[in-house]
Amino acid sequence: MQRRREFGRIRSTLAASWHFQALEGADLDRLAEIGRLQRLRHAERAMQAGTRDRLWIILSGAVRVSNQTPGSKEYVYGGLGPGS
């Protein structure tokens, strides 16, 4: 089976992440095989509230985890970097 270009990048990030580093190699391979890259521009939203069908891992850059109230007040819960 031919692997996609991004397989190695996803696989190495998973293996280095404290969330996934204890997994067996075959399990890391399977996760990397089904993984898809999604590039976000600065300030672009990764997902909307209520979306629960994805598992995200950050390969590079950073993501702000926040929520916005109807009155436009934003609550920032934290920032995540590579491997998170």
C-alpha cells in the first residue's frame, strides 16, 4: 500500500506526543494512515461548537481554545502547540 505524503509527518508527531507515545507502532501507523492534514490561516476557526466528529493533533504552529458568547465576549481556555 502506498502511503500519502503527509504520513511520516503525522506519524512522527503522534509518536512524540505524550497523548499517543505509549501506543504500539502498528496503532500509530493506523492513526497516521487515516489522518488528514488541514491547514488553517491566522484566526481561522478549526471547528464550530457542537462539532464532535474529529480528533485534532497540532503538527506546527499553535491553536487557541476558546468559546464566544452571543454578546461577542470571548473566553480563552488555553493555547495548544505541536503534539497537542
